[in-house]
Amino acid sequence: MSLAPTPSQTVGPFYGYALPFAKGGDIAPTGHPDTLTVHGRVHDGAGQPVPDALLEVWQPAPDGSRTGAPGSLRRDPVDGRVIGRDGVVFTGFGRVTTDADGRYAIRTLPPGGVPYLALIVFARGLLHHLHTRVYLPGRADVAADPLLAALSPARRATLLASPDEGAAPGVLRFDIRLQSDGVHEETVFLAFD
């Protein structure tokens, strides 16, 4: 007897069908003065954009709490379609897809208690998702953070978001490289047992 492969055994993407999340990148309440925008591109090993990746961001609230809040996957009471966030409640979770050029954007608040956002990457060709971190400028203390301290400067740089030149304050750039293209280092990905 032969069983059909499950999604983790086949190469997707299935994300656009199975994981829609309206307003998924709008984690910060609408108009909040401390909003950070983290944006960038996802690249494959040839340096090409990945147009069908999905990113999840997880973080504590600005006060350091990790309880989150319900309601970020609201549905329309009439037709049942996902209508997304209410624009008021901070949940500590977001999900965004990349566009045709591999671009993504997340609008969130600075996390309390840690200097980074936890990021999970789902993409074509990956049988399992990848974990990484987005360290925020001015908050990462290399000597105090065991992960950053253990990395060479070139590898460490793949985890550091940087202010986007010419953009408004609070706009940060963070590109993700699934593999080195020979010019740029692969983003550091974390293994969890």
C-alpha cells in the first residue's frame, strides 16, 4: 500500500492556499508612534528573489510580556472569509508572504526584554522551515548575547537589521539569503532540538 506524500514531504509552495493572513504584517496598532517597519527581500542560492516565501514573526510585547492576544485571525461573520487584524490589538505574531520580487514588510513595535524579532522562513525547496533572528540596531550587545558572540563578524552581519538609508526613522532593512550566492553570506539559521 502506498500513501500520498504529506506537505512536509513535498516541495510547495502551499502557503498562498493554506495560510492566508490578511494584514498579517501589520502587528503594530494603526498609527502607533513607536512603529518599526522591517522590510527586505528573500533571495535563493543564485541571488534571485524568492516570490513565494512566507515569513512568520514572533516577539514579546514592548513591556516584555509574551502572552499575545487573541483575535488576529478574525473572520467576517457573514461570509466567513478571513478579514485579519482589528488594527488596535498587539498580538506579537505576524505572517507575510513575499511579492513577485521577493519583497516583504512587517510593521511592529520594539520587543521588550530581547533585542530581536524571531523569524521563521517557509519557502519553495525547503522541506522544513528555517528559524532566524532579526537583531534591531542599537539593541544588540555582541558581548552579552551568546549567539552573536559565537559568530564571525561576517556571519553576525546576516542577523543585523540596518536603518534603511533615505527612509524615515524606524524603517529597517533585513534581507534573507537562503544560501550564499558566492558574494553574500547565507543568513544564519538556528537549529532547535
